[in-house]
Amino acid sequence: METDHRPWGCYEVLAAAPDHKVKRITVYPGQRLSLQRHRRRCEHWHLLRGRAVATVGGREIPLSPGRSVDIPAGTNHRLANVGTENVVFIEVQTGDYFGEDDIERIADDFGRV
């Protein structure tokens, strides 16, 4: 299984196929993903553990375990861990390309814009 460590946490690729990719993503307390968008994929996030706020197209959506959110291609989005334990969620990507170079960062706490 492919694992990648990032400043905000880590992710594992659970499945990769020509028509989808599935990741298990962990975000540490007080951390958040970059504000980003993708041109060639949509994402579905399903929260397994912790408390988070998803920003999708300017809307802030509180997430608790069992809650999900859909992110259309081209929509600005990010997820922030607002609790005291790790946030863990499953990300299902659909579209025609799933490379990390399809991330267009708009704002980032770690200077990766």
C-alpha cells in the first residue's frame, strides 16, 4: 500500500484504477489541507473519526463521523481538523486523471502555493 506523509498528516492509497482512486487520509489536530481545486476529478469525502470542517466552494460544512461531502471538479475545497484527535476520512476520486499534479493550490499553511 502506498503511503505519503505530508506536513498536515498522511494518506494511504487503498485502491487505484483507471476510473477511480481511493485514499484513507489522516489529518492531525489543528491542521488543515491546502485550499485547492482539481480540473479532472471529483471527490467524495466520508468522515470516519474526529471532528472536521470542510470548505467547499466557500461554504463551511461541519463533519462528524458518518457524514460525507461531495466536491465537484473545479470547486475550491479544503478540510480542517477542528478537534483534539486525528481526523480520518475516506476520499473517493472519480474522473479521468488522478495524479497529484492535478492539485491547484490556492492557499496553503505550508508555503506550497
